[in-house]
Amino acid sequence: MTTAVKAQLGIAALMFAASPWVINAAPHEATMGLVYKIYFYHMPSAWMFMLAAIVAGVASARFLFTKRQASDATAVAAAELAVVFGLLALVTGPLWARKAWGVWWVWDARLTSSLMLFLIFVAYLLLRQFGGPGSEKLSAGLALFGMANVPFIYVSVNYWRTLHPKTSVVPTLPVEMGRPLWFCVTAFLLLFLALLSLRATLERHRTRIDALYLSHDEA
Amino acid sequence: MKAFLRVAALVVRKDLTVEVRSLEVVSTTLFFAVTVVLIFAFGFVREGVPTDGVAAAILWITVAFSGTLALGRTFERERQADTLRALMLAPADRPALYAGKLVGMLLLMALVELILVPLVGLLFQAPIFRAPLRLAGLLAAGTLGFAAIGTLFAAMLVRARSRDVLLPVLLYPMTVPVMIAGVRGTAALFQPQPDAGMAQFWFALLVFFDVVFVTLALWTFEPLMTD
């Protein structure tokens, strides 16, 4: 573990420990009262989910066309993080929706496309796990196609009806609500970066050990 | 360009010849599609009357299921004698090989749909002759999108373990836009007051999807299939 990763993890841990007080300081929302505060965890996890998906897609495309092993390691790490943060977003979302919309789940464009993207990354991990040798290429193709798929899922579901608050909510938040939000986003981002580099390093070591083992076997 | 088309045509001819000699994939896929529709009929027909508006969904789900089966069988045949590797060793453009495989798959699925559509119309009282051209357009565009992704993934999975399970696991999340657009577009045609504008919108979305994914598949087939 490098010093940078240690520092990131340490700061993230401190920030997460402090986050209940920071969130508590934010004012109550007029119609939803206390419950809306799950949003301070929901939105950062959803953002990290998107970030992880983008990192996985870009790294997969790089791996596919340059065959750099390091890109593949980054793609695996990002895909696993996409599943973790996606799950967080998909669990905290319905908790918020139950209070805001009165139902746990709606077939809205954002919800559905997040769910499908989550499923694509679960499929990615299943493929990595059970695909056997050569599945790195396959899963890189899957991540690339999955990325290309998201706009289509979004448009096709959007043609029904969209309930989810628009992206324009964030810049218009009052300062007292914006501060804890950005605090939480920073904490999540630090955690994301630390986990990404840790997992990618682990994956690189694993492939190296595999290669060494194979060459030893052949010798 | 000429060489590309020639290679693709040769691959299609080879696939058709193999298929005509055994009829293995066509007969099993067709039988499977009919049984799937019947199982849906047992679920959705109450007191002799089919539930409203399920015909479009049943049609597209059956297309997806039987398409998966056909993809699996077609490439399993290529795997058994390692003929896919032989095909890849041929001094030909890889994308042309993909195009040939895709056209073969499309012909096969078109044949199945030719039986499937009247069957769904018959059993679920769907007005399939109300706008036959629009329906055919939706089916053609949707099948192309499904087969474009399916052919690429099935070809890649030939070398993987547990490929039978992984094909649907990868294919269904990827083809969600095709399913939504196909089912919604067909439902717009089947409803009591057909909505041509709506069907047109979904058709356009499907065509756009096809263009993006066929291009992407042609572009990535080479690096994906190289060891």
C-alpha cells in the first residue's frame, strides 16, 4: 500500500466518521423533513457508480486496442467498484423514493438505466469469474458495449415518463445543503480512488503471479 | 469492398449449406419457439380470452429466447470441430467473416419469425395484417439489433467456459433497448386505435441502435477474436 493510498483511506475514514454531524447540520427540507438526508449518501454513490462505469469502459477500450495489461487491471477494479457503488445507490434510492413518491420503485429513465448498467457490470463479473481463460477480452468487449448501450436505454425509457429530479437540482441547492453534499462527494471520491488503485495493484500482482506460475510449470 | 462482400457471401453460403443438410438449428429453434408461445398461452389466456395487450410482449420475448437458442447451437457446431478457428485462419477480413455470420443468423431468425408472427396473431388475436409493412420493419430492425450483438458475443464465447449460461446472461441486459423499442412499437400497432407515429418513433430508435451496434461490432470483431 503506497503512502498516497494510505492518506486517501485515512482522510476518507475521518470524513465518513464526521459526516453524520455535517449532514445533521443541514436544514430540514420543507416537505420531506429528516428523510431527505439519505440523499447525501445516495447522490455521491450514484456519481461514483457512473464514474466507475466510465473508467471501466475507457480502460476496457484501451485494453482491447493496446493490449496493455495495466488497463485490464484498472477495468476489473472499476467494474467491481461499479457493482459496489451501484448497489449502494440502488439501495438508498428506493429508501428516498418511498418517502418522496410513495413507492419503492418506478420505471423511470434514470432508475431503469442505472439498474441495467448495474446488471451489465454484474454480468461482467460473472464472466470474469466463470468465463475461464481468455475472458479478459470478452469482458472488455462487454464493458465497451455496455457503455454504448446506456444512452439507448436512457432514451427508450425516457419516452415513458420521468420522475427523478433533474440534474439541475444540484447547482440550485441552498448553501447549507450544498456544503454537506460536496463534503460527502469528496469523501466518496477519496474512497473510490483509494479502492481503485488498491484493487488494480492487486489484480496486476495476481496476473504476474499467474504468469510466473505458468512459466515455472513449463520449465 | 468487393472482396468483403464476396467473403461474407461465401460464409453465408457455407452456413446455409451446412444447415440445409441437417436442418438441425431451424427445426429445433422453430419447435422451441412454438412451445414457448404455447406456454405463454397457458399463462395468459383466461376463459378462452387472451389478456389484453400481451401479444407484442409475447412475440418479442419468444424472438429473444429462440434467437438465443439458435445462436448457441450455431456456434456450438463451429466449436465442435474447431471450424471457427479454421475460419479465423482464412486469409480474409475478420469483419467480413462477422458480416457473413450475421446474415446467416438473420436468415435463420427471419424464417422462425415467419411462422411465429402468424401463430401469435392466431392464438392471441393480434391484428398482424393491420399494418404489415410497419410490423415487418420493426421486426427486421429489432432482429438485426439482437443478432448483431448476439453474433459477436456468441462468437467470443466459443472459447469461454460455461458458455451456454453466459450467452443469455450477457445478451439480455445488452439488448434491453431492442426489447423496449420492439415491444412498445409493436404494441402501438396492435392496440385498438393503432398509433402509427409512436411505431415510427420506435422504428427510428431501432434503426439508430442497429447502425451504432453493427458499426461497433465490425470495429471490435478483429481485436476481440484475436488471441
